[in-house]
Amino acid sequence: GATGKGEYGVTSEEPMSIVTVPVSTYFKAQEMAVFRMQIPSAMNLFQASEGRYPNSEEEFMTKIIKANQIVLPKLPEGDVYFYDVQARELKIRSKKAN
């Protein structure tokens, strides 16, 4: 009838989310791999070979990100990555916060 559910248990008014769940899970896992594994590993190798951490955003982007072929997840429009020299970590600056 009009209130029955379709073949996959979804009414015609409810969009199916079969594709969106795996996609959102993929991006979260990808971000975790980059920020919790790839960048810290590259930073440790840099520190071991140079005896220090990158001292500028340019050096970080060149010798950590580009040299290790790390692909950063795409950010929403207006947000940008920046390297915090004092904290020794990559952060996101959002124009929405300003």
C-alpha cells in the first residue's frame, strides 16, 4: 500500500543511503591515516635526519608533505591547511571561525 516499504525496506520518500555510508567511512579512515600515521612518521624521519622539526610552513610542505607524497584530504571551500611551528603539527584554518 501507500505506507508500505519497498524492496530494500525504504519508502519512496526516504532516499537510500547504501552509497553514502561507505563513502563517509572511507574519508574518515583516510583522514585518520594521514593525520595519525603518515604525517607523524614523516615528521619522525625528518627529525631523526635533521636533528630538528621543520621551522616554517614552506619547509613542512616541501620536506614532509611533498617529499613523502602525502595526499591531504580536500577541505571545504574557505578552509586551508597551515603548519603550526610551535605545536609542530598541521592544522586547519577556517574562514568560518573568523
